[in-house]
Amino acid sequence: MKSCPDCVAVDKQAEGNPQYEVIDIGEHVRYLKEFLRLRDTNAVFDEARREGYAGIPCFVLEDGTVTLNPKEAGLSSTEVAESCRIDGNGC
């Protein structure tokens, strides 16, 4: 999502690289629904849900593995921005 600082950082890293397909879940409700279905059913998001984070950016690797770690997707690490918390605390 363009309103997520970590997502913007990831998007800049992936820009122009055909190895990545960046999907902005804020662009269309269809993408948001797909993300929520993934988030609600995948244990990778357990801590994010528990701590009040949205769980973005997330990465679905070629083998179907889901991770929240940019390094596992071949990108540089990003700091988790407090602005992505459900309670609105942070930035």
C-alpha cells in the first residue's frame, strides 16, 4: 500500500525488476480480499495479528512460501514502521 512506509521502500527496491510482481492491496478491493484471506489463514501472520500490525509488506515466494522478511524475498531489510499498527500509534 502506498500509505505504508515499508511497502514504499520495498516497491522502490523491486521497481523495474521482472523477478518481482508488486501488488498494491489498496489499489482494488479484490487485492485486499486476497490479502486478508492469506493473512487470516497463514501462521506467518500470527505475531502481526497479535501485535496489531497489518502484516505488510508480505512476500509470496515462487514455491508458495509466505514470509514477512524482505531478505527471504531477495530484498534489503526494512524497519517495521509504527504507522502500520492498527491502533494508529507511531509516525
